[in-house]
Amino acid sequence: MVVVGTMHGSGVLGRQLLTAGVAVKQTTATLTGASVASISALSTFTNGAIEKILSPPNGMAQFKGLSSSTSEQLYLQTICLGIAPAFATWQTFATAGYIMNCYTGIPQCQSSLADGVTYLDTSLTATTSSSCMADPRYLTWRSFVVKTSILGVVTWYRIDSYWNAAAKQAASTWGPGIHLSTNTLSADDNSGVTATTLGLTFCFAYADGSGVQLNHIATGWTAHAANTSAGTGTNALTTAPASYTNNLPGVAAAFAENLCLSSDLLLSGTTDTSSLDATITAYSDGYKAKISLALEFILPGAAGGWAGVCIVYYSTEYVQNNTNGSVCFAAGVNSATASGPRDFGAGYLMEVTSSTWKPPAASASLTPSSGELSGTKYGIAKLPTAAVATMFTQGYYASVEWYQPKYASTYTGIARYGKDDYAGAYCMQGAGSTSYF
């Protein structure tokens, strides 16, 4: 018999033996898997073992860059509500495991969850409680689904929040347990009854108070294999700020919008331009620019939104020159029927004129499709080249590369960005007819 719950702030996975239908203590622990740093910890004792599921670090949206240190574990809580068997092959227990549905967040900032009695602040100068209340996880829960082996080794986990099309922040999310979609007695399954589908899909629901979402996880599913590298050579991404804010009135900085995706601008020359199209060589000397974006779950405020980065030319280190406007690259969520909020639709390279947006204005009437740069002379190359499902999650990248104009004292259209030029970068995100910077 397998049970889940919570103890001293951590989620708990435990097993007991059944003898004649009665649960008894184990004489030898059947949970023996190694712990996974910052995620689980195995506690053995005389008559068995339990596995503690710890609150995970990091996340997306306002949870980016968060840690899960020993002191933070005093107020971070994981509550596990449901568990189901996970079979690599239907009802083959030797290779089976478990999928648990837990929730993680901060319930209060007064007492340590280790004993429920000790104050977090043990002196007048202590700051643990104030750090707790400033944490974006305070009173904001997230779904935390964990997959383990039969021995309790965590093989993967994922953290999710209720997706509200109108939201720009992840709301507190809560729900019941998790259910295996295959009936254990009849082996019937809505996903099919073949060996490739049985026992691989799990259903659960969660809500944020405004509605309910039904979800499923398919463990036999294969993730998109391409677009997992930001590039080679010097094309290292500039990491987005862990805490970004627009300082919106009435919104605490720790909870404000986080619009930044990690990004990079790579500049490179072309050794031999003889093979280039004549239209390109008439416009460019082969000097290319490439923008890469690290994708993640975004909340742009509506379905089919976008997020990216804009580059603005500076004539000196502190003087902005917006004569030629800005160059922006945004990744858009697929708005086609049956597409979800994590599905990549397309990448958009945009020429944004100074009349459309004057940095540092916080918003502009700009949509990627209407401002998209086009023309053979640019030799624009995008990756991915088409829509791809489930790419708006950490570990995937989108990029665009184009040929820049020949060096000149002034430019018509987009400017040329060079190695020693000054430029400013702005995060962008939007939906509908408006972009925010």
C-alpha cells in the first residue's frame, strides 16, 4: 500500500505491506532510491522508510530564479494529495513507478513548519519573516507533479499554474488528487487499449478560483527533439533578470510582471559573399545579426500572445538615437484552433519605427504580424521554421538571423549594429493589438 501526504512542511511518500488486507510495518524498507538534490530526501528507520518531497527551486513568470534553501524550507510547504501507478509496460511492476500530484507554496510566515511552534524570527533583528512575505510563493500555490521509480527515485517533475488568458501573472492554483486514466480491472482507457497507450495517461484538475482546468499527462509522449540549443561559438544567452518589474502602481515589486526572456544578439561576418543572392549583396556586405530567445511559459494577457526582445541604437553610451526605430524579435503562441498556451506559433522579426514606439515608453500599438520585416535582401532565416507544439517551456529556443545594411553614416529603414556600437535592450510582451516593454 502506498500513501502520500505532508509532514513538517514536506510532501511525503510512504509504503506499507498488506498482510491479509491489513497494513503492517515493513521489516525492510522498500523505498531505497537515492535522493535527488533539492527535490527529495529519503529518511530510513528501523521498520521502513519515507521519502520527503521538498519544495522545488526556480520556476517561470514571477517564480524565476527562486531558491529552496535550508532556511527557506522552514516556511516552504509541499502537500501531496494523490498518487497513481505509472507503468512503462502495462501492469509490469518491476519497471513501474509512481506519479504524485502535490502542491507547493508558502501558507504563513510566522512559525517554522518543522515543528509548527518555533517562530521564524527568533530576535527583533531577524529578517526571516520579512523574506518569507516578500517571496512570490507566499500564498501563491503551484501544481507540483512528481514521477518516481518503484524505489522512490525522482525521475522527473513539473510545476504548473492555472492558465488564465487575461492574466499577466500566475495565480494561486489548487486542486484534488491525480487519477490513472486506465481502469485497473477492465484495462479500459479513453486513450486506447493497445500496449502503447495503456497506463500512460493521468488526469487531474486544478483551479484559481475563477474556473477549473482539466489536465492530462502522458508519460509515453516524446518531447520535441530540436531547437534545444541557443547556438554555438560566442552566442551565449544573456540571462533575463530573476526579478523584473514595471513598478506598476499598487503592485508590490516582487509580484509584478516579469516580461523578460533570456536573449542574445550575435554578430558575424560572411567570408565569401559570391554565393549570396544579388539582392542581398546589393544591400549588405554579408554582416549578419542573429537574435536568440530562450522560451518559457508566458502570460501575455490573452490567448495567442507573444514575448521577445527589442534592440535600440545609441549614438553614445548614454544618448539614445531612435531615428531608425528599433529591431525586435518575438516568439508568438500558436493561436490556431486546438492549440494550447505552450504551443509555439511563429517567430517575428520586426522593424518598429520611432513613430510607433519611442523608448522607454511602457506600451505601444504594435502586433508582430503587422510590423514584421520582409524582403529578399535581408535573407531572413528563422528557427523553428513552422509551428511546434509544447515549446513554450524551459529548454527550447527560437532564433532569427538576417543580413544587415552596408556600413553608412545614415540608414534608410533598420540600422546596422556593429561590435563597438552602443545599443539598449528592452523586454517586450503583448497580446491583441498592444505590446508592453
